[in-house]
Amino acid sequence: MDEEIANFMLTAAKFEFFLVNYDQAFAHVSGDRNTITGVNWDRVGQSLEEMYPFNEFDFAGAGFLIFVESVPQFLVAKEDGKLKWDSDEVEVSSWQVLLRRGYAQLRNNVAHGNKAQLPAPFTRDRTRNFIVAGHHLINFIAEVYSAENMLSYEVQFES
């Protein structure tokens, strides 16, 4: 599972950089210096809605129906100083909600949480299923905005 998580996080990092580099309107910008602090998932969702209306899209065929049917849990700090996974009843009825409450929550869970160390009955097997669906969603969106797969490029740093 560690390798799956590492591969997902590398892909997610490339994907998010790809989006803000492709169109700065997809960036969440803040402060006086216009610092990019992430992806504006609402704008990406609005753009997808124009091309692929949510109510007509084949999520099962695309491989990420799980994001419509269920949302990843979020990590909660309990009053006794312990952590727990929790959920809320969110209706995923638009690309914006799917990206903000589905994909972005998955990315946060994978980056900041470890369900193996803090198991809950409703999280079993879901992490792997969400990661697989996350890869499908990332690849779908990357292909929408790029004729060539920008995610296949290696990350390179100049020394």
C-alpha cells in the first residue's frame, strides 16, 4: 500500500501543477503576491461541466463512479485528544462537488492520513478503491486539457 500511496501522491502533484500551468484560472490564488496555494476545483468543475454535463456523464465507464456514490471520510480531532475518521452526507450533484469533496478530500486523506494506523469499519478496502478511481479521474481530466499526456513526464530538478 505504501507504494500505491506514493505513486498516487506523485501523480496528484504532477496533475495539480499541470492544471495551474495549463490555465492560471484553475489556480487558487491568494495574498498580495498572488501566491498559488492550490487548485481552484470549482473552476475546473465549471469548465468540465461545459464539455461534459454532469447529469449525462458515464462515471461508471470512466472508472470513478465511487466519487459520485460516496465521498472519502475526513480526519477529525476528538475532544479526548484522539483522532477518528468521520463522514458527512454530501450529495455529489456537480463536477464542483465531486472534485472538491471527492478528489480533493481523497488527496488530503492520502497525504495527511493513514487509515491503516487508524482503522474504522467503513474505511476497509475503500482506500484502495478510491486511489484507483482517483487515478482514473486524474487521467480523464489530464486528457481533456492536453492532447499529450503531461503526466507521463518525469519530474526533474536541476542541480
